[in-house]
Amino acid sequence: MNFTPEFLDEIRRRISIVDVVGRTVRLKERARGDFWGLSPFTNEKSPSFHVMEDKGFYKCFSTQNSGDVFTFLIEVEGMSFPEAVEKLASEAGLEIPRDSPEEREKHQKRKGITEVNELACAFYEKMLQMPEGKGALEYLKNRGLNDQMIRHWRLGFAPDGRGALKAALSREDVPEEMMLEAGLLRVPKSGSPYDWFRGRVMFPIQDRRGQVIAFGGRILGDGEPKYLNSPETPVFQKRYSLYGLHHASGPARKAGRMIVCEGYMDVIGLARAGIDNAVAPLGTALTDEQLKDLWRIVREPVLCFDGDTAGQRAAHRTAERALPVMKAGQTLRFAVLPKGEDPDSLVQSQGRQAFDDLVTQALPLSEVIWREISGGQLPQSPEDRADVQQKLDTRARDISDPTFRRHFSDFFSRKLWGERGAQPQSYSPEKSYKSKRGYNTGKTEGAVITDARAETSGIPSPDTLRERILLATLINYPEVFDEIEESLGMVEFSAPDLDKLRQQVLNTLAAHESLDTARLCDHLSEVGFAPMLKVLLSKNVYMHGRFARPDGDVKKALEGWVDTYQQLTAKANETEIKQVEAALGEDTSEMTFGRMKALKVT
């Protein structure tokens, strides 16, 4: 059975190779989009099996086996190629195209459309440099683009005539029927077909392989619509396409961040400023398919929205749309632009740093939803709390991934079940954690010493000491990282500087699994943590946690780490369980019961 390249590409686009491989191989993400696990082909103890999610490719360094998602099913599960295609097509919700004269004709038609689009693109590029394109060229130059950028983005001009493109393609022996299939001509109620784009600056839309699959055109002067896209064709469906993805995917993988803007010129304007990891949907809100494509490249795309009311509504719609399709490890951030600015105008008027700062301050998805439902304020009255709780419950039920749903509920549980009578406050993980643990409240519980007293007395609180022991143990015994990574990643340390070190240690060991203590300390010192290491790796810490000392027994170090971690988190859980038990007296919602169950388990 023969399958067209387009059909196989569509399966690869819809099916995550990590999901498929993960059914057989336990994978661990070391860096964004890079997963490692034990080879399914050999009996090994050190992982040599590498999966690159964004490329849809795996490589086994033990056996040199490599391939895509189809190859994996063939080599590991013993399927034939047609069986692998049929299995994955079924999972992707695609109907198998049968090898027939009709299917071969469709394949040739799709191939012909991309070839005709390429000819049209070259025509538009040529027209931009002709006298007819003077106004369009001036528009682009006034937007800050030079000749090199115009060539890079293959920008062009569609003459303001009914048949300029049609005549040019006819001279290339392109039949009118193919121009219609490509969406380059419009069919009137009467008369002959005429050019779809007229009097517009042209932006070619490319697929992942760089093939021109459609166009977007901006009108010069007055007229509606301001922007016009190609109609949908066998090679172009708006819901699957993102402008600039062909150029942005590589830089986005390298930076670990993808910027999502509103329009073509935003993407190009950011690229002009050196920000080459931006894309844009084609005049519509982000679709499920586009979100999934973004998450295959980065875990946390940053979406840019205007600061006005319409922009906020768009952000809320996107947040709501994302919840049902998100999985654990995937999220979104929302950058709110100043009123009257778009990404292109912002970098032109204030420079790149202003935009970088905006992206750095982007709000997490959970905060956007919280602000939408609560207005950014902690509800004070029981009636208001019940109303917010009900709305959050509704949102939680939209989440299909159980892990993500649990953490989503956990976040809002902490927001709603904070200390009774506390003043409304905006989200701050650090403040939430300190409040939960009794820090900075002016009170002590048993032997707990507040941070303020610790600073004045020079004596760390018991919990701060436990946090130092946890980090000292991991630094001296990095081989226990696999066992404790998830637990250490879930807790936030009380002191901001210590918590930054926690995050740096986690990120470094995740990216460099074979790092030993000496090289880990060298790296931490290079990035500014040398003073803190002197405090951590000292007798003042070791005397309270002997197992953390270097050159000891790794098994005892792990046991001591787990015991210390349980001590650190026990009080927080007890406090929160009491709060949830009290809340159950007033509120028996699904979220409340879910939070209680999660706490009891932990």
C-alpha cells in the first residue's frame, strides 16, 4: 500500500512521538523537547535512547537504530509499515487514503498547487520592484524593513488589476483550473475568474518545509478587508497554519521560548529587532491544532495581547480554549502590551529590551484565569467565595489531563483557602508558601523561628536548615537526582535566594545528567552562587544532617534526604488539611474534595 508524503506528514504532525515511545520506554526530559530513556533494543543501565520531540525523531546510541514514529512501531512492536500507519492514523482520527487513481490524482493536485503558489510568489516579488509596486515598497520601507528583510520574507505586491497574475501564470502554461484550485482566482457570479489579490502587499505563508501554501495580503490605502487570506485549499487550512513557523521553529527550540503575536508585521518587526522566534495565527484566535503545534516546539509559548478590553477578552478566550487540550508539562504565558502598542510598534519606539521585559513579566495561565474569575481579589464573603469556587470548578472539569487538573485545582485551592481574614493580594508563589508555613506572620509555632528573628539572631529557622540540608545532600550526591527530582521540584524554599539555587541545581542536573559534585559546584560558582555554597557545604549544615557529608554512603544519603523532606513538608500539609477540613463544612464541591484527597495522599 502506498501512502502519500502529505498523509504521512499529517500523521507525524498530529501524533507526538514522545507519547508513542513513552508507552514502551520510560522517558525523562533533560532539556526542552529532548527526552532520554533506556534503550528498548538492549539491556542497559545508562540511558542511551534519545527522542527529539520537535523533530519527531529518535536515535539509539547503543545500537545506532534511528527513525520516526513509524519506524519505532516497526522496530519495537514488530509491525509492518502499513500496520504502523493504520494504527497511528486511527489514533490521529484520520481516514486511510487508499491507493487508487483518485488518490494519486489528489497527490498530484496538491503537488501542483504548491508549484503554482511558488510561481505566484515569484511574480509578486517581481512586481514589488516594478513601478507598479512603488507604493507597496514605500509602505514596507516606512515600516523599517530593508531590502534584505524583504527578500528573506519573500514579500511582494499584487497589482491593482483583475488579471495581472492570471496573465502571468498563463504565460507559464498554468491552466486556469489549477489557479482556481490554488485559490489564486475568484469566481464571480457572471463573467470569467479574476485575481483573488489586488492592490495588496503580499505575505507568502509557508509550511514547515518552507513550501508556499497560501498568501496573506494587506490592502494599500482605504478598503475592506484590511487583511485578506487565501481561501482554504487541499494544502492550506488556517486552523493548522502559523505564519513564520518555518523561520521561528529553530530559534524557538534554541531559546526555549516561542512568541505568539497577532499579525504578519508583528512577526517581521520582531525579527528585525533580533527576536526571530515569533509566529502569528492567520487572523483568527489560536486553534487547538495550533496550540498543539506550539507545544511540540516549546513547553510554554508566550502569547501577546493588547492591554485594552478586547485584548483581555481574547486572552480569556485563549485560556479557556487551552484547558481541555493541555497536558502536564504544557502551559501558556500571557504578555499584556501597553495600550495602543503592538509588538512591532513597541520595539520600534522603545527598543528590544522593552519587549524582552514584557515577555519576562508575562502572566502564567493560572493567574489569567484567576484574574478573570475573581477580578484579581481574594473573595471576602462566603457568597463571593462560593461564586468563585463554582466557576473554578467548572473550569477544572474542562481539563482532561488528570495531573494538570490536580495541580490546577491545587493552585486555586491555595488562593481560596488562605488564612481567614487575610487581605486580598495578587498571586505570589513565594508569599503563598511563606504564609502556609507560618513565616513572616509575627507568630511562632513550637520551635519554629521566623525569618526576621533568624536574620537578627544569625540562627536559621528549622525549616531553612532542612532546606539547606536537602540542597547540600543533592550537591554532594548528584546520583540521587532521578529519585528526588520530582519532589524537590514541587516545593518552594522559604528564602528567595535559596530557592533560586534550588532551581539552578535542578535545571543544571536535568540538562547534564552525568555531572559530578566538583563540576556541579564549578558551574554553580560561575553563575554567582559561590557564597551560598560556602554556607551550604559547611560543618554548620553537616552537624544537623550527617548523611549530607561528602564521601559517605549514597543509600544513607538518599534515606536521610527523604526523611528531611518529609519533615519539611509535614507541617505544611497538616496546616492545609485543617484549612480544607474547615472549608468542607461550607463547601462540598468537587475541587474541595479533590484537594483533600491529594493532601491525604501526599
